[in-house]
Amino acid sequence: MENVTEQSKPPLAVEAEKFVVEGLRFIKKGEFGKAMLFFRNPQKARRLGLSFEEESRIKVIDGIMTKEKEAEALKFCIQNSEYKNGDSKIGKPSLIRIARLYTRDLGGRLPKTLWHELALISAEEWTHALQDIRGEPLAGEKDNELDVLAYFAQQGIPLTKSFLARHERKDSLVKTV
């Protein structure tokens, strides 16, 4: 794939990519909470012609965080976070939806592994938006999910086993990265 220079990209694509890369830097540095806050940005979504939704998909976690509760919370966030292409013919913008967790009796603390997962989910949905805004793969992969994996690898983003297991990414890791 021929590399597109920044000058030839549409301005919204340049802005979107700068935003995604900046958020990925937090993940790269292990600052997962900062990445989550960064990607919870309805103003940036509107600026890029997107709709952003997070408050409709909420899970409350009570009591002590166990591995089972952590797995349940991750599953909830995976199932309830998404990027959906809009329909410009009827004026419906594309949508980024990020699920949200609240904790009771934990003082808002979640395990760092779960923060990592949640940051990757948020980054993934914004990266799908970037693919759509650019109108082409970011890393040359035809499959959008594999393209996200390859793009994250190009950016040096630490990935989790759970992230790799989704969408059969792990099987393609060797040929992609």
C-alpha cells in the first residue's frame, strides 16, 4: 500500500489520527486511566462529525473485585462498546459507544489489568472511526479488526491476551506484525 502523506489527507482525517495517536501514547506509557478519560471525549467526536454515547451502557460492580467479576465486567464492556457507521443519506452520524463501569465499596479502584483492557477497547472504537474517516485501512490490512491490530503494533501499543483473542487476531499476529 502506498503511504499517504499527511498533506494529502483530508483535514478531519489528520485531526482524527492525531487524536487517536495521542490517546495511544497514554496506553503505551501504562497510563490506562488517562487514556480512558482522553477517549471519553464527546466534543472531539462532534468535531469529527461523530456521535458519542457512554451513559446508556453502565455496569455497577458491588463488593470486592474478584477474577470472576473482572471477567464479567470486561465481557460487558466488550459487548456494549462499538463503532457504528452512520448513514449520511439520512443525516445519521457514525456512533462511538463506550460502556462504563462504576464501582461500589471499591473507592473507584479497578485492577490495572482491567484498566488496560478498557483503554484498549476505547482506543479500538476510536481507531475504527479513524479507518472510516480516512476511508482506507490504517496499516494495510483489508479486515478492519486485523488492521486495528497491525496499527496498534506499528504504534508500539502493549496488547493483552484478551484483546488478541477477540476477532481471531491472535491467529493472524505472526503474519501481521
